[in-house]
Amino acid sequence: MSDKYITLPAPMTDPEADLRDRPYMPLFGRRLLDSDLFNLTTGDEFKAAVKLWILAFYQSPPGSLPDNDRILANLSGAGPQWEQLKEMVLHGWVKCSDGRLYHPVVAESVSVAWEAKKKHIEVNEKARGRMRSFRQRQREGSETEGSEPESLDVAGANQDSGVSQTLRERSALEVEVEVEVEEKGKKKGDQSPPPPLAGGAPQGAVDGKSPRNSPAPKPKPVSKRELSAREVQQAILALRPEWLPESAWIAFIQHRKAINKKLTVDGARLVIGKLDSFRPLGQDPVLVIEQSIERGWTGVFELKQTAMVAKGSAPYGPYGLNRQEALEQRNKHTALKAAELIKQREGVGREERPVTGEVDRDQ
């Protein structure tokens, strides 16, 4: 039968698809390993066939090849062996109505990639549209903020009606922007009303009535506002007691910042409390801080004896003395405590002695 009586199928891919910018081609590996192409072809045939698949993915329209043996021999790399390899290399390819060759599996890969690209383009367009709308609102807000308020004259009823009409025609966005700007401009605790206009009426009011039907927006309740970094720094520095040198306290703050454990206000209070508790034990706060910085600690702890002894002149033990003096002081302290305990026991024994009624012989 002549070819003119054969109806060719329609192209298998979208002619508008363009995948030339895609970095990779989706490949169904499991299907490829189970296919006749993989199991029946030789190495040269399989190599030429896979190369044509990949080149067809980036053709226009994608997924197609020209029906020309010389071009296909060049594209596949088969060269003079094309006639020998042609039958298995073109296994599964179908000629369509546009005169080009299409492969169903390659066409499926094209469809998957084209749908992903269209979705990506759609997402980007929506994001750009939102950004354009946001910038447009910003420009409108800045123009509204920079414009001077209209001067109102409430002397006549006609002018009053004109003012009301002007206020009604203003968009809600402009009114909200002005309210926000006014609230930001007010100082904390300043509840004074806006300055009156010519005629004695407050700004934005006609005959003592609010230009808006709804009541004025209520200010947001005052909550615990997060302190800025500068405010936190100043608060931590202000917690330093007189007995702690400023240089040592700043060094500890910088140390916490260097190890990515920034000091908070509550944490600073706890550190100050621990340093204060070490003072009755003879622990120098400066040496305690130096120990934490040297060892990379986040907190402060009692001085290690090994570290103090190594320094020679550094304090030793809870008495702030060297080894020999610390031992002598400790023995003296123990003896005093023992003597005091003996006196207390003797006093308790005398108080508990029973009364017999006999007169003391010494008297």
C-alpha cells in the first residue's frame, strides 16, 4: 500500500515546549533495564540509541529526530556503520504527521520535564506579582505619608459637605497608613489630642464627629517588647557591682559572644550572684572570670586548685593563701572551732546540773 494512504499519528510532544535550558533529562532506569533495547542490542547499538534519546530531548520540538539517515548517522556517532546498526538503534521510534521521528518513552520524559518547568515558571510569576504589589503599596504609602493634610474650613455647610465627600472618597489603605504614621510619631505616654484646625475643630473631624463610621482603631496592648541588642548590652553592663572591675566584666561578655553564647540579662544576674557567693570563700572574681575564659566555659565556677597552684602567687584553697599558709590557717581555724565547741558543751552541762538544796561548801 502506498504511503499516501497511511495516516500518520500526531506528534507526541507539545510543539511549544522548549527544554534546551534544562540541565538533565528524566530517565526511567527500571524501564530501560527491562526493555528490549537493553536486552537485545550490542554495545555499539545501545550506545548509539541512548545518545539519540538524549539529543532528541533537546531538539525542537523536544523528543523528536529528523527522518534523515545521514543526519542520524552523524548524531548517533555510528558513522559508516549506521546501516548495520540502524534497525536496533531506531527500535521504538515512530514517524509522525510532522515528518519527524518520535519515541514514546522519550516523549514521556519530555512531558514530565515540561510540566515541571511550567510549574516553576508559574511559581516565579506569582512571586514576582506579589513583590510588585508589595512595592506598589509601599510607594502609595510613602506618597500618602509625604502629602500635606488638606486644610478644612468648617465655617459653612457647603464646605462641610465637600470635606465629608473628600473623606469618603479616600481609600481605606490611605487612612490606615496615616493612622499608623501618627501612632509611630507619638512619644510613649503622650496622649495629647492633635492640634486644632482653623475654627476650633480637631483635625480630621467635622462638627465634632469622626470622619469614619467605625471607632478609631484601638492601640495594641502593650506587651513585653523584646529588647534590642544595644538595650540588652546596656542592661548587662548596668548590673556590674562595684566590687567587680569593669574590664573583667566586659571581657566575660565578649567571651560569651565569641563562643556564640550571648549573655542575657537574666543570665548576667545569675553570674553576678555566683561571683558574689564566691567572695566569702576568698575567691577573686577576676580570677574566676579568667578561669572561665581560659577554659571556654559559659558559666563561672570556683577556682580549680591545680590552676591556682600553677600560678604561684595565685590564691590557694578557700582562704586565698598559698599552700603552707592555707594549711596553717586551716589548723588554726579548726582549733578555734574545737575550743568553742568544748566551751559550749561545758556551759550546757552546768545548766543541766540538778538542784539538791545543799549549801555549797565553798560559801
